[in-house]
Amino acid sequence: MKIFVKKGVLADAKSQAIILTLFEDSKKLSGITLEIDKKSGGLISELLGNGDFEAKPSQVSVIYTRGALHAKRIALVGMGKQSDLNLEKLRAAFASVMRHLRNLNVKEAATSINLNLLPGKKEQVAQAVAEGALLGLYQYTPYKTVGREDLKEMDQLNIIADEKNFSLVETAIKKAQIITSAVYFARDLISAPSNEMTPSIMAQKAREIARRKNISCKILDKDKIKEMGMNALLAVASGSNEEPKFIILEYTGGRKNAAPVVLVGKGLTFDSGGISIKPSEKMDEMKTDMSGGAAVMGTVMAAADLHLPLNVVGLIPATENLPGGTAYKPGDILKSYSGKTIEVLNTDAEGRLIMVDALTYASKFKPAAVIDVATLTGACIIALGDDVIGMLGTDDKLKKEIISASRTTGELVWELPLWESYHELIKSDIADYKNSSGRAAGTITAAAFLSKFVGDYPWVHLDIAGPAWTSKEKAYVPRGASGVTVRLLVEFLRNRVRK
Ligand code: BES
Ligand code: MN
Ligand code: ZN
């Protein structure tokens, strides 16, 4: 769907549907809503008077204007109580009304944004409206061939802005479009089945991103990975006929020698567990084990399209984890790229293996900060549930920056501790570390393992095993891939620029 910002009067819009927001606790009409109510001969007040619409959060009601306005319909969307309003509720409301209209086969709608809904947040309010509308309408349909003509699609949302706020709204919408495109990009990659999203195809997608100005892409192939001694990555790849790829995306929007932010994303295009094979129930969902990598690619893409004046590096170790005849096995000892040795106790704890070679590689860039994103542990879902990102790391300032970004984007983040005592659990009897220490504190021991390979840079790890994939539709996340952390990381980068 395309969003256009236009000058004009909403009440006069010749649209298939005019969208209006209403609060639960102030049903006295005012402003544009009052104007449109009057013009339409009281259609809205009649509905409210009958008690047919309470303006509960994301509630939608559609009124047919029958010629009273140029517009064919008025779509009311509830915003809940005024004092409870926040950016998340705003995103949810617009996702809800847009989906409702799409179900009616409406192709186009018009609205205007009350920028004063949240004090001091005009741009964020405009951005949230566009984000909610776009993210809520996402659907993944390339493999539907039967009944394609029945697929419904919204084409256009026109946002009517007055002279005074026009350029502010236009800028905010443009940014929202860039950021949601990056989320769409990540969702598309994650939704793609693993037979069509192999490490090589991921690398190809990275090359496509790098057609932009200021982005370069380097792909290390299997021979290079071997030559360099990234044996942890190589071991995970050893059971598959698909070659691993180590993807390096570099965006230089800042000064040439300015230290970059390095983002590392887990790129397991399919995780069967390897020899420590997973149960077959829900194994299909493990095509999403490259969600961190996809989010990192999307973030680099958005950083470039937003022309952020800083340097960002994206590192994505990409491979399958399969139990082939040449697969690595429990008991194997690997010499990682860092030189430190790892005893493999469980081949299903493969994410941390490929991530540590990338974390070692990250040091080459003398990073200002390193953030890694991975669907690393099922334990994170047990600890925090489906909606929450687990955060662990060594740098309090960096953690604060992430939390602050998450307050804006609504991607929930909760910190787990990385206390000394946990580090005992990953010591190996025979090698330096072991890759698995059983069920207790699984998310923490995974992060403790990563920390052993973290160089001399501020580091935070984000475990997205929960929110990467959504089995129940959420407000503006349709069932399936969420693209989580794209908006979070972009907001984090934007905040660094604002400072
Ligand atoms: N990719 C999985 C983690 C995962 C599980 C993500 C469910 C999303 C949903 C990871 O590679 C894994 O298998 N982790 C193991 C670690 C264990 C063997 C120490 C796990 O969580 O069971
Ligand atoms: Mn695994
Ligand atoms: Zn995995």
C-alpha cells in the first residue's frame, strides 16, 4: 500500500472511506469529527447515541454515508481512554481499521492525523499511524496460486494535512515507509521456506541491498570460511549440502574512520537440530531461525535509506543445521575462529557456535558497539513468553539505549542477569567451553557462552526466540514472521544520531 500526504479538507475527501478516531471517555465530538458529523447530518452522533460504538481500543465501526458526503463510508476506530493512549495503541488502532476496510474490499481510504494526541510527540504520532497501517496489512502470498484473484489488497491511504503541519507529516510518513519497508523485507525473508531461502539466497539478497549508495557487501564462501578458521560455523554447516555463507554488509553514512555499530544476526536458514535432532512437531517453524540475520539486513537497509550519518556493519553467519553423513556430532571438539576450543554436547545448540565466530570477527571493525540478534534459545520463550525479547550484555549504557528505543517502538525488552556464577556452567572438562549445559537458565548460559568470545567492545545480546514468529495474530503483526528488532535497531541508531 502507498501512503500519500495531501493538502485539503478531510470532510470533502472523495474517498471510499474516511477514517476517524474516537476516545472512549470523550464522546463529545470535536474538531474534524464534529465537522464531518454535521456535514453528514449527524451520522456519527446517531451511531454513538444508539450505543453502537464504544470506542474501545481498536474497535471499528463503518457507516455508509449514502451521498451525505463525497466519501462513501466513515470508518470509526476506537482509541480507548484518552489517558491510556500511547504509540502502541495508535499503531494497533490503525492496523485494525485498515484490516477491517481491506476485508470489505475497500482499496483506498483517507484520514487526517491529530498530531496533538500525545504531547510533544508530533512526528512519532504520525509515524505510528503509518507504521500501524502498513505493518498490520502485511501478507505473505507469493506461493498462493489458487484463487489469487480473491486476495484482497489495500492500495492507497491518503493523509490529509493542513498547511502548517504538512512538511512535518510528510517527513514522518516518508521515514515510516522506509522503516516498514525494511520490516517487510525481513518478514519476506523469514516467511520464505528454507528450500528457497538457503544461505546462498540470503547472500544474494544481501548483494541486492548493497546496490544502494554507501553500502558494500562481501560474502565469504565455504573455502574462505575454512581458510580463515571459522571452524564453529563450518562445523554447523558440515551436515548440509548447502554451503555456508558469511555475509558482511557495510554502510558508511558517517565519517570514514568513525567507529561503526556492528550488528550480528543469526542466519540459520533451517535448524533441524542436527544429530541431536528436534522432534518433528513444529520443526517447520525452524525456517525462521534466520530471523536475527534478516532483521540485521533490514536494519542496514533502512539506515542507508534514511541516510543516517553513522557507520553500520551487518554480519550474518548463514548456514543450515542438518544431520547429514558428514555432520558434526555430540562430543566433537571445535577450534573456534578465536582459537578457543568448544566441546559440542548438543548439536542443536548451534546458534551460539556460528554467532561466536561472528562476534570474534566483529573485533576487526573496532566497533563503537556490537548488538547481536538471534533466535537463540527455546528457554527464552519459557522465561519471558512469546512477546518479549531477552536482553543480556556487558554494557549498561548500551542496554539503556536499547530500552529507551524499545519504549518508542513497542518491541518489549527484558533484561536477564549474566552473573559470574552462571559462567561456571559452561566450562568444559576437556575443552575451554561446552556449548550446552542442560535446561537450567538456558537463555543465560547461552549468553554467557557468547560473552566468552566478545572482544573489547560494548556488547548486548538480544534473544528473539519468542517474538520472531507469531502464532496468534497480534495488533499489527499478522500471523507469521514479525520482523522484530528492525524497528528497535533503527530507532536505536536514530537516537545515536540525535545525540
Ligand atoms: N533455534 C533454536 C532456538 C529456538 C527454539 C528458537 C524455539 C525459536 C523457537 C536453537 O538453536 C536451539 O535449538 N536451542 C536449544 C538449545 C539447547 C539444545 C541447549 C533449545 O532452546 O532447546
Ligand atoms: Mn538449534
Ligand atoms: Zn537454532
